[in-house]
Amino acid sequence: MITLTYRIETSSSIEALAAKIASDQSTGTFVALAGETEELKARVAARVLAIRHLPEADRPSLPEAGDGPFNRADVDITFPLDAIGTDLSALMTIAIGGAFSIKGLSGIRVVDMNLPEEYRRAHPGPQFGVAGSRRLTGVEDRPIIGTIVKPALGLRPHETAEMVGELIAAGVDFIKDDEKLMSPAYSPLSERVKAIMPLVLDHEQKTGKKVMYAFGISHADPDEMMRNHDLVAKAGGNCAVVNINSVGFGGMAFLRKRSSLVLHAHRNGWDILTRHPGLGMDFKVWQQFWRLLGVDQFQINGIASKYWEPDWSFISSFEAVTTPIFSPDDCALPVVGSGQWGGQAPETYRRTGRTVDLLYLCGGGIVSHPDGPGAGVRAVQQAWQAAVDGIPLADFALSHPELARSIEKFGDGKAS
């Protein structure tokens, strides 16, 4: 059985609405059907498993829903595997998509999903994940420290390469294209790869350390995206940024089956699904689809993000991508980003279970350090060392000038 948990809201009966969701999303329609036999229902009908009532709401999540009060509950509905199968598009359509169009609800949000073992066998999951990302970057026992080429748009290939060369020399572990950069006329992917990969490979030859560079390869045409993948792989690259919402389930499945690169998932567009607390879908549910399809690294936000997401939601996202669906091998490496610098390291470490299994991604927090990107990288490394050792940053900064300068620059939370 497949179990979905819906947080539903209505001015009428919770029990009736739950039953309607189960019926409409499996065997039922708006009138009785001769073919809807008891035998058919037993095989494929969805059923309400449990209802947990929540406090009433005075206002509806959907503004046109009328006057309250509005009853609320978390409802577990089970769908037989025979009714859906293991196709993720069928799962999204049957168990999630149509439920939002049902008349009589004033709010609905999918807050949990539990899948049977058959899904594990049907989908590849991550190819590299946490262990592979660590192996390819050569980083153990601390976070992988990464940064983003900034400005996000406008740099030509040779200008990007100049910045990348400086970042590689600074000692960073990971660099990525901004998600908005794919293959514009002023910076075609092929030219960017030609400009950047020799720097990565030359540094590897001299030092033994291969910095992981994630090139933006997303494209609506799966064949074109695969050609982008092959450009990177042929040049010796090992990572790609994929805008998962933009390429869709089919594009991601096509890519994963053929990929030899670490797939770094950027979730831009997810906010549309989740910003209203009474509507949409929790990240806990949504991210399972993409992990089953095979993303290796999952970019989320961070503590004191520059975006809308509150800290508790970031922690929930972190827990989601690091909690096995079926086994630890299907966990993605969490990528902590958005307005990050070393200052958030202690709270990130404390609130994520005191783990260092993450990619800590700082854009301005590294490249805008007053003494340059090299000092920015060292400052972030020092902040994480202090966090793990339980030493207050201010105390650690007394003997670590890069961290001290970083605190001066970013300590008010406005500059990173």
C-alpha cells in the first residue's frame, strides 16, 4: 500500500471530505457507476486509514471558501499498489494532482508519504550521494566547502575562468554555476567547459586535489541536456547542476539512466508548492520523488537564509534529505546555502544533529571576504572547526585573523 497524509480543511465534515478524496482519486466519480463493483473496489479503491483532528481555523486557506469556522485534520489515505504501480508520474497524478481540485475543501496540503518496497526496486536512486561526493572531492571529517560563481549572469567564459582560477587557488572544494546560468549566447556551456576544466585538471595534477565544478546542463530537451552532460564528462568534469523542476521527472529519469556525473539538484520553483502553510506539498514529500529518480546532492537553504524560508523549515528540509526512504544509500548530500558565511556554522552544526555530512555553500560569504576569496575559504573552514570543537566564534577569531575579518564584514547579517 501507498500511504499519503493530507492536511485538509473544510467548513463541513472532515470525514466526508476524506472519504471523497479517497473515492475521487481512485474508483469514484460524481455519479454511481455500474462497473464500480465491490470486487473492483477491494482491488484498487483508496481507503481512509486514520483521521487526526487539528484545531479549527478562523480563516480559510483558499480565500473564496466562505465563512468559518473551518475544520482541520491530518488524514491518512492508502492507495493499493495495483491502482498506481511504481511510475512516479502516476503517483503524482493519482495520489496528489487531482485531490486539489475537489469541491468543498478550503485547504489541502500533502504532508507525508510512505512508499512500499517496490519503489526501491523500480527506481535507481542516487549514483554517488554522500559517500561518492566525499570520495570525488577528497574531503573527509568536515563539511565540503563550496562557492558559486558571482555575478550569476553576465560573465563571459574567460572572465568566469579567471574567477574560478582564483577560487581553486583559494582551496575551495566545490564550485558551481549559478542555477540561472545554462548556455546563454555570451557564455555557451561548451566555451565555459573549455575555459574552466583545464584549470581544474592542472590544479589536480599539481596538488592531487580535484575541485568539483558543477556546470549548469539543464535543458527542456532531454537529448540536448544529455549532450551538455557529455561535454562536461568528456572534458574530465564530474558534476552538473540540474534545475529539477524545469527539466521534470522525464528529463531527470532520462539523464540519470545515462549519467556519469554527480547530479546536483537545484529546487528553484519548489516555493510555489509550499509557501502557503495550508496548501501545496511539504518538502518532505516532494524530495522523495527526486531522490528516487537519482539526485546525488540536494540544494536547500540554510540558517538565517536570505530568502523567505524560516530556520525551522530549513531544519525540516535537512532532515528530509538525510532520512532514508528505504536505506542510507538513497540519501542525498544536503547542500546548505543562501546567504551563508561562517557565522551560521555553529547553529547549523547544533541543529542538524551535529553532523558534518553536508556541502556548505557560500557565495558572497567567500568571494566578498575583505581579504579575498582565499581568506574567505579559510574563514569558513575555521568557523566549522570552531563549531565542531565547541569554541565560540569570537574566541576562535582571536587567533584566526581570516575568521575575525569575516565577522567584521558579515557579522551584521547584511553583507553575505
